[in-house]
Amino acid sequence: MLSFTPSDYSAILLSIRVAVVATLLSLPFGFTVAYLMTYRRFRGRVALDVIVNLPLTLPPVVVGYLLLLLVGQHGFIGKMILQPLGINLIFTWKAAVVATAVVGFPLMVRSIRIGMETIDVRLIQASRTLGAGWLDTIITVIVPLSVRGLIAGSVLMFARGLGEFGATIIVAGNIPGVTQTIPLAIYEYVSSPGGDVMALSLCFVSVTISVLVLLLHEWLGRRMVRSD
């Protein structure tokens, strides 16, 4: 029976924490972007689409380095916004949240858009005809009818967050008990002599968490189908 070290338990808990926080923080922004790209026509829509999906095509290490240039001490956001507020992101678990959110954001937006595109436009038109404002229409029509996309996007982003490595190691580092997540712990074990067994054990933990999340997604999907 393998026994995990305190650093291993910390890595497991931190991975879940980072994935959850990144998903929750990204959800309102993901919904807003998906709404704009689905129902609005405006200049720069193509540019927004490219920017949102760019992290899918870039290597995660490149994403991490670009984030480092932005939110680091000498970066534009870090120097102009974060430092005056006394906020330091680099080499903290919060940096891992930012990296996870950026890398997983395109998956969330894409899933929410798919959910929105299945909504019958006549329902939205009927809501507006009956006098509902755009905010009322979003809350009473679009959100309830796109909830499957919201759940799917959240699950995909959470699962992606559990496996995030490249961007995280650049902006958060690999500090045991502080910023070390499951993928970073596995990397450290694989790089150390005799660490293969513990690396495999953490892989099993990661797979188990992912399977449980996917099963929850399937269960929620079936519950929603039955309620329709």
C-alpha cells in the first residue's frame, strides 16, 4: 500500500482547488463571450474569435511565457495594475489559476456557444415581443436553455485544469506545498531516480478524479433529459 507524502496530498488538493476556482471565475466571462459571438454582430467579431481560440493553437509554454510578460513585475498588467494594488501573482497558486483559466477558456466558450446555438430563435423573439428587455431575455430564456452547454463547458475546463502543466510551470513554478499540482508533482517524480511508482500513483489519482467528474457530467445530462 503506497503512502503519499504531505506534498503529494497538497498537490492533489491544490489541483482540485485551482481547477474549481479557474472554472468558477471563467464561467461569467465565458458566458458573456459566447453570447456576444452567438447573438451579436459587431466589428472585431472575427478578431475576438481568434483571440479566444488562440490558446488552443499555441503551446502551453508559450501561453505561460506571454502571461509572465503581462502579469510579471515588469509586465504591463503587473507593473501598471497589480503592483499599485499590492498584488503579486507570479509563483503563487493564483498564477496557476490564471494560467488554467486562460488555457481552458476556449473549451468553455465553445461548449457554451454550442448550447446557445441549439436555442430556437423564435423563443428569444417571442420574449422580446412580450416586452422583455435583453437582460430579462438572457436570464429567463437563454441561460435556462443553454444550461447543458454551461455544464459541459465547466466540466471540460475543470478536466483541462487538472492536467495543465506548461503554462502553470512558467508562471507559478513547481514549489512543493505552494504551487505544485498533480502534473508538476508527476514531472518531479519522473525526473527523480526511483520516482516512477509514485508518479504512476499520482497518475491514477488524476485519472480517478477525471472519471468521477465525467460520470457526474453524464448523470447531470441524463437528469436534464428526463426533466425535459
